Amino acid sequence: MTARELEIIAIIKRDPLVSQQEIADELRITRSSVAVHITNLIRKGIIKGKGYVIEEKEYVSVVGGANVDISGVPFKGLIGKDSNPGIVHTSLGGVGRNIAENLVRLGVNTKLFSIVGDDLAGERLLTESATIGIDVSHVRKLGNHGTGTYLSILDEHKDMTVAISYLDIFHQLKPEYLKLNRKIIEKGLLTVFDTNLDEEVLRYGVSALKGHMKFLDTVSVTKAMRARDIIGEFHTVKPNRLEAEALTGITIFTREDMERSASWFLDKGVKNVFISLGKDGVYYSDGREKGVVKAKAAKVVNATGAGDAFHSGLVYAELMGYGIREKTIFSTGASLVSMASKDTISKEMSVEMINQALEENYEDL
């Protein structure tokens, strides 16, 4: 679909009885142009019959970041405060968008709710994401603000050493945006939030979606704190060790520390807790079953999107009705597929590839 068709679909979803002239007025184009676009959408089978009825399938909603990723990796050991010969790679990114793409590649219909600038990067994000299969018709496009950019420097082992996030545009995503799209979001099977959203947006989201299954990706130590006071509203949370320590105030050194940290989340109301331990695997607990799953070996080409792939695996496994141990194993496989790709999101991501990556390549600890 074209960017203009996506804009028209978003308007129709808000009001299926909207007139062509009203659409034209909102988009500042002619009514005849709207008529042409709608005719094309009918021919494509996206719009069905009178009243602009749009065919819908079951889907997952993802509310969070969408940006451009730029990563650099040196040919040899990384030298600080110096120019390092290496390779620079650009791809689409953003925690929410990455989770959405992984889910689509796993066969899950997914709607993304985010914000981009009215610039070339924003246009690329919308066009390429739509081509992949993500429904981006509800993503807000905002002028006078640059699309979010994430710049990361990896070491010679492909692990992130330092990064800079230019994500000021997400401060322009207000609770009113969620209010406008609330009915669409809550019709999804579940909703994934990430903490690129401001605290007021997260608070509105959990309040407006009471009783709806919600997952949370904590993104970073600083951003994770935006959700600390409402953490119990989420069904599933996936912090890494540092984020869990910041949220709980419990320093994690031992297995007992992990259990105490997980209990903090569970006591708040969280149902499933997954604490990423980096090369040491993932600790999981639902209060009844707990343990650690670790990959025996991993081909690391780019570790940047591994956490997002893991979270997507959790969503897929939840939809499939897996138990918590099986969720952790499957999601570990998703991380393995991700890390084997130079792209933030592996083009090879699929259930088949995850199962292949898991063949005797994990252990329970």
C-alpha cells in the first residue's frame, strides 16, 4: 500500500461512515483523488462493500518506538577516543517496531502504534514496514520533528559498547493519541508497550486497558523507571539484569537474588517475569515454575535486536499457549536467529528457523 492509502485507511477505521469530502479536507487533497485511492483499495480487497467496511483478522497491538538504527563495528579491537576502521550499517529499528516486525515474520498479524517525522526517514519507516506486513495505518506522522534515530557502536565481538538515542519525537506522542486509537488497540489479542513512551502515556495506557493482557519491554535502565509504579498492571515483563535491579532495588549476583527480584514483580501483580542475564541466559518465573534457560552456543553477528526478538517470541508463545519454560526456550531460539543476522531484524526469522536454532542448542540450569 502507498503512504496515502495508509492515511486514508486510518481515517476510515476511526469513522467507517466518513465521507470522501471529509477525508479530502483532512488530508488537504481533492475529493476526486480520494475516490481514486478508495477505488484502488476496493480492488485490492482491503475495503469491503458499502460503509467502507475494512476486513480485519485477529491481531496483536504494539505501542512503542519506531526509528532508524545506525550501527558501527570495528574490524579490530575498539579503540576509545579514536577513529576506528570498520563497517557502518543502517536499518529500521525501534523496540516497538522491531517487535512488530518479528511478530509479522512469525505469522502474527500486528498493528503498530507509534510516531515518525514527516521526513525521508519517516517515509522509509512507513513504506518498508508496510511492505513487510506491519499495519502502520495508525502511526502518527508529525512535521517539524525528526524521525527517531538510534546510533550504536559495537565492539569487535559485535556486542554494544555505547549508543546514542535521538528520540525526542516520542515526547510528542501524548495520551490523546492512545485515546483516539483505544478501541482499535484493545480489540487486539494483547498489547505490547515499550518504555520509549512517556510515563503519562504508559499510565493512561494501563488505565484505559484494564483487564486487557499487556506486555512490557523495559528498553533501558532510565526508561524502565517510567513504569515502576504501574509495573503490576502488566501480564509479562522482560527486563535485563540492570533494569531489574533498578526497578526492584535488589542487586542480582546469585540465584537467590534472581528469585527475590522475580518475587518483587510477582507480588506487584505481574504474571510472568523474564530477566535477561546476557551470556548467562534468561531467568524465568511465574511463582510456580522457575529456572534459567541458556543457549549453549551462539553465532553473534549483531546482538542489537536480540532482546526484541526474545520479546516477540514471548508474545508468539503466549498466543500458542506455551508454558513458561517453553516460552523461555522458544524465545531464546528467536534471539539466536536474530543474533546470526547483520540486520537488527533477521529476514530469516520464522518458527521453522527458531526450532532449527534450538536443536540441542540450549540447556536448563
